[in-house]
Amino acid sequence: LGAFLVGFLILCQTIMVVTYSMNGTLYSVLGYLLPLPALAIVLTTMINQRFSYFLVAIASMFLAVMTLSQPAYLIVTLISSLFTVHMVGRIRERYQLVAFGFYIGIINVVLILCMGFIGDQNTTTMVIASVVGLAGGFLSSLLALGVIPIAENKFSMNTPMKLMELSNPGHPLIKRLMTEAPGTYYHSVLVGNLAEAGADAIGADSLLVRAASYFHDIGKLERPQYFVENQEPNMNPHEKLTPSLSTLIIISHVKDGVEMAEDYDLPQAIIDIINEHHGNSVVRYFYHKAKEMADNPDEISREAFSYPNPRPQTRESAIVMMADSVQAALQSQSIRSRGDMEARIHEIIQAQLNDGQFEEVFFFSCRKATA
């Protein structure tokens, strides 16, 4: 925040120094290039709308000092910036920023013309000022378009635009899933649909859970044939393996997925969800199979058949865990009615609650609320 605000103020001061060095018409119009809307776009995209209103108000106080002799500059840029904060949350693609610059420019032009008529300015000055105001809108959008990718990479921040890009089937890992593990890809898409609906229902980050759902099982690319959704009928390699070895193969897809995500520079939030989407739960099928095969079932250790990963730490991670478990279970079972489906879903999630998988989510949420 400090970097954004200081950089913005330096740029504004530079524009005002140039403006005050001019005479005549240029002195009356160059200040409409002040890129306060650019700061509004960056802050709203990177943080949230409510906090952006506050920071835009803080920045406008500094601008008020810079524009003491030309208060029209502050009025135009502040109103267009507040409009920007209100509307920019709807942007999901980077190309929309360029179009949004046009809307900012139109707002500038309308305000400039209104103040020109009120102040009885001459027509030539109003026309030139309108052109500068329109250019100022595009300047703000282009600045934001350049700053946001730098901030995403430098500060590891997830913007809606970045998450939308990661959800695109053109991403190399998604393309690999589609060709090398089509069953896993189909499963991931369905998990994404479920997780997004769940996130919307409780006000969590729906774009993050959708993107994370697409990547949560990328570790299966290392050995896709060992996972049921990619197997052909009567071609299950686990039939030739011991339950212990099968479990090692199954749980390794989480570690493999984290490594692949890091190699492809996926956001840390998505890497965390990949790492947590099974928590420290038990691979129940092979655990029970091992107990059935053992001479003394009590000697079979539950820990030996458990994922060695952290439990979900965020609501988004917990949602992906639930959606993953529900989709996999319902796909593999014969559900005859809506009541059967609801009962099975309740059973799955209740089992995860009883297993303590979401205890750290609740703690983390309470800690955030207290802070």
C-alpha cells in the first residue's frame, strides 16, 4: 500500500509541476491527466472496495494540497475515482481495463463540461480540456494495466483477473490434464462447479476456489492410471499391489501436485489448497482392505494409511476438500433419489467434521475476526 500510494503521489506531483510551469490554456487543462482513477483500479482489484474508498480519500487530501490553485482538477479526479471504485469490481478480464478507461474518460468529459459551463469558460478551452480528460481516463487504465501484473508477481497477490486466467483451459497444466488424465480433468471441473457454489453461499472467494479446484489434483499426472477416474474397465493396477504400496501412490499425488504447482509459479493460495485438500485424512478403502487381509487387524496403523499433510487452514481450502470428497463419492455410487444424495452428502461432510479436518479453519477464522 505504501508503494502504491507513494508512487502515485510522485507521479501526480510531477504532472502538477509540469502544469504549473505552463501558461494559458495548458495551465488550465493538463491537471486533468492526474491518474487518481489508476490508484482506485489497482487498490480495488488488489484489495477490496471498502478499503479502496478510504485510501482514495486519503490520496485526495494530498491532491488537494497539490491543486490549491486549480480545485477543478481535484473535483474531476475525485468523482471519477469514486465511480471507478464502485464499478471496477466487475472487471474480470485484463482487456476490460482498456474499455474501462473510456468510461473514466467520459465521466471526466461530462464533469469538465459541467464546470466549464458553470465557470463560463470559453469553448476552445472546454474542448481542449475535454480531450485531455478523455486521455486521462485512458492513461489511468493503461497505468493500472501495467502496475497490476507487477504487483501480482512482486507481492504474490491474487486478483480476479489472474484467477480467471488460471481457470482458462489454455493453461499448460490444464491442457495436460485434458489429454493425459481426462477423467481427472472432468472430476476437477465438477469439483470447481460445486466449490464455487459453496463459496458463493457463504461469501468466500469463489474465483479462488474454482481456480484451485482445477489444479487440486494435478499431481495425478505423474501416475494417472492409478486413479479410478482414469482407469479403463477391468484395468485396475492396484489389484496387483499391496494396500500399503497403493496408499503410498495415492497420497503422493498431493506432494507431486505441490511440486508441479511451484514449478509453474501458481499462486501460493492455490498451492496451499492443493496441499490441504485431503488434510490428514485416511485413505479408507486401502486402510480397511489392509485390516481385512491382516492376521491381526489391530496391528494395522491408521497413521500409515493417512495423508501426511496439514488440515485446511482457510474456508476456501475446506470448501474444496468438501466438494472433492462429495463429487468423488457421488460419481462412484448409485444414487437413486435426491434424498439419498442429500443423506450421502451429509454423511461425508459429517465424517470430515468428526475427523477434525475443519478445526483449524474455525480457529483461523476466529483469529482473523479478532485481529
